[in-house]
Amino acid sequence: MSCISRLVRAFVLLILAVLPASLLAQSYPVKPIRLIMPFPPGGPTDITGRAIAQKLSEQLGQSVVPENRPGAGGNLGLELGAKAPPDGYAITLTAPPLAISPALYSKLNYNAIRDFAPISLVAAIHNIMVVHNSVPANSLKEFIALARRHPGKLNFSSSGAGSTNHLASELLKHKYKLDMVHVPYKGAALALVALMSGQVDMGIMAVPPAIPQVQANKVRALCVLTERREPALPNVPTSKEAGVDDFVMPIWYGILAPAGTPREIVNRLNSELHKALASPDLKERLAAAGIEPLTDTPEHFAEFIKSETARYARIIKDAGIKIE
């Protein structure tokens, strides 16, 4: 952080410190709020962020402006969010890379735990494990047995090294000491195409794009990596029902403010998010995209981030993954 940035941040903190808490809560917000989204337009992060921003704008009487800031696996946008003034006018929509990156990258320009004030979880998308129709396995246990019989012969796709679908496959490999080959692609769409065409044998991916392919019998679903079954695929078992415990890995989303943001503003935003995510129109809009709305307290979200960071660190260490 530059010297000027430190001075600006210190000045903002000083001004906020002398404002009465009640006045701060009553007056906020008095200008538009930036919602930093660390990924490109068009994906689930973008869909989630824009839907929530629109609803918050209606409730707050001030524009909540989505701002796509992709780069470095989401770390560029997270760094911008961490270094923004802690005044409630720049918040960040985060996803699992917040918890994954500390173990994946040797150097980050922000601290995922210290540099943010968590506000709330807001949504989740679930993952599903699917195989090409040529793979002679109709269940998760049969697939594990097949991989054990043919070490090094099966491969699996992902949307990139360190993605949740990559780490979920690595978790399965480690649990059962499987020898499978990772084939990373530049994005989930290419990973799905590779699976459908038979270039790879198995893939773990977000449920929404997989649903039509499973329903059309273009790929075979073995399990959903969730605690409960997916309503659109009621005959597909959960990972636990399929015989594997601790094999749940959602793509979650949450809202963060910079560390030092006054608690009154954090509480106000948390309350507004709860109200927004309980509204029928936003719930319907998210559901249409296969996104499950969630709400949380700032305290629980903070503990969740810590637990996810520790969990992903174990998976990444066990798999020997590192990105410089």
C-alpha cells in the first residue's frame, strides 16, 4: 500500500471514529456504493452480484454499482476490495478463491483474514460429479473401484488449477489413494465440452450447466457434492448417500467490507442483505440461474472463512499444488 493510500485510509478512520455511531447508521448511505466482483462478466459471480446489487439499490435508495475487476484468479479484485477506504462505499463479492488463494499462491498483496470485515454469506452453487457415458461405472463406489483397478488410466477435467472442481477431484484422489490425471481447461464451459466429447473420463462441475446434459443422457451423474439432493435431479444421490463422507464442496458467495469498516455499517448492510435475499423476486431470479440464496451473521461468516481456508490448505498440501 502506498504512503498516500495509508494516509487516506488513516484520515477516513479518524473521521469515522469521531462520528456518533447513531448518526453514522442513520445517514449511511449518502452516495453510490461500489460492488467489486473479482471475475469476468457473464459467469455465476456476475449473475449473483448484479441481482443482489439491483435489489440493494432499491432498498437503500442509492445505486449499488457492480464493477467487474477480474485477474489473477480473483486476487486482483480482492486486493482492490481489501485496500478500499473502510467507509462502506466499496464492498466485495467473494467466492472460494478467498479461502483457496492463501495456500495456492506463494505471495498475495492482501491478507484474506485480517484485511476484510465479513458481512454475510449470500449464495451457493452446488457441484456434481459426472462421467462420460463410455466409463463403465454407474455409481461413485464403482468409479472408485475402476480407478483403483486402472491406476493412471483415467483422467478428469477442471476449469483450472485451484478451482473448487479441481480441488474436489483431488480430495477424492487423496481419500482413496487414486492415481488419475488432471486435465485443466480455461473455464468450466470447455471442461464440460471435453467431458461430453469423451476427451476426459470424469469431471466435477457446477450443477446448473450440467443439468441439461444429464437429463439428455449426454453424461452420467454419479453424485451431487451436497448435503441434500438437487431438486432438478432427484434420482442423483448425494455424495454421502453414494458412500463417501466429507465430500461436500459448494461454490459459495459472500459480501466483504474492508477491515476497519464501522460495525454500524456492517450491521446495516447485513440487515439489508437479509431483507433482499428473503424477497420473492430475488429468490426467483437466483433460482432460475441455479443459485441458492443464503444469509449469515458477520461472526459466523468470519468463522466460515477461517474454516474453509484451513480445509482448502489441507487439500492443496495433500495434492502438492502450487501456483507462483
